[in-house]
Amino acid sequence: MVFVVAFFAAFLAAFLAVFFTAFFAVFFTAFLAAFFAAFFADPLLLAEDFFRAIFDLICSRLRLKYCFRRRRF
């Protein structure tokens, strides 16, 4: 019985290691491909949209007074 549990534990550990390695490899490859495609299409537009989205998120959460002034992007 101990050997069955040990075999199952080793099999599960090996399976999860291979699965998560493959998953993260595919995920990061797709993420980098999308990021560099957007970056090479228009590098400044990507940064401007990113910082504007972060700024809007911070302003909506904190409701800071200066956030509602005219933005200079």
C-alpha cells in the first residue's frame, strides 16, 4: 500500500511539474508576443494607454482632488 501511495505521489508531482512548466511557457510566450506586437506597432501609444489606465484606476479608488483637474497627457 505504501508503494502505491508513493507511486501516486511521484506521478502526481511529475505530472504537475510538467503541466505547470508547459502552461507557463505557453502563457509567457503568448504574453510577450502580444506585448512586443503592440510595442513595435506604436511604442508611445502603449505606454500612454498603460499610464492613463493606471492613473484612472488610482483616481477612481482614492478620489483625489487633483485627479479631476484637466489632465495633461
